[in-house]
Amino acid sequence: MARLRPGPVRIFPDGCQDVIWQHMPGQAPVWKVSTLDLRVRVVRGLTGTAMRGFRLAPGIRVPATLWSALDPEKPDEVAAISAICTGNPALTEMLAALAEPPDGAGALARRLGQSLRSLQRLSRAETGQPPLFWLRLARLRRAMAEAAEGMPLAMAAAGAGYADQAHFTREARHFHGAPPARLLADPVAMAALLAPGL
């Protein structure tokens, strides 16, 4: 269980939602679920707040019945969360296919033996986002991981399929709020944005 430090904390998009137990000073403990972050988000910690987070795999849905299954007085509910949160096997297959980067959503659909329209319907219905969101996020995370290993930014950009380094920089600013070089110089940011996720 972690106690929040006061001040801002950046939450980077990772394709995952989290189930969070939170106990703020003077209040009853509660369970919450994070949104699917589309861009970097800043949250402010309140001194003395205790939190416990359970990261779900990308594409896992949190049903409304989760809240009746969780006891706010028990912050270690891993078994209950695992039993109730599920994913669509077709979506899991789509997200797994991103490990080998396809050249666009059409190529991803063909690899999965689906029409592009079917893939778009699946992705939007299950996650609220089109396949392009998942492709962009996976590509950016791949490029940032390569750059973190010491690969020059231009090579990391090319290896991830960006048209050029400027394209990589625009995507980093869009999702992470800063250019790659600035993020690479910040160990706290890099640990957060490369945490297991998509």
C-alpha cells in the first residue's frame, strides 16, 4: 500500500485501466476505477492518502457489479477483481497482434482475418477507442523503450515506423505532454510511461 506524496503526479497513457482502493484522511475508504487515459494526466496527492492500485491488462472491462463484490474495508481484493473483470477474446487477440507492429489498421485487420469495419466496431465497442488509438500508443511505447535503451531518437523513430523524428516528437507531445528528449532525461517519467501495459 502506498501513501501519496503531496504535489503533482503524472499518469501516462498505457492502454490499461486500474482498479484503485483509496483512503483519504478523515473519509471512509472507497474503490474507484481509472479511465482509459488518452493523454498524460496530472493528479495531485493529498498528504496521508493511502492507495492500492490493481492494473488490469489492456482491454479488460470493469463491470458495474464490481462495486458490490468489493469491500471498502479490505484493500487487498485481488481474487475478487480477477474473478469479475474480463476481456473479449477477439479484443485480446487484436491487442496481442500489436506486439508485431502492422502497417496501419487495415493491415492489422487483415492479419486478424477481419474486415477493417469489423475491427473498428470491436475496438470502439470494447474500449471506446478506434484501432488507430491502439496502434499509435503501441508505436510510441515501442519507440520510447528503444530510446530508453540508448538508441538514437532518429533510429528509434524509424524503427517504430514514424515518417521522421519530428513525427515521433509530435506523438510524444500528444500522448505524454513533452518531447522524447525531455522525457528521457526524467527517470521518474520514464519509469511511469514504460510501466507494463500495452
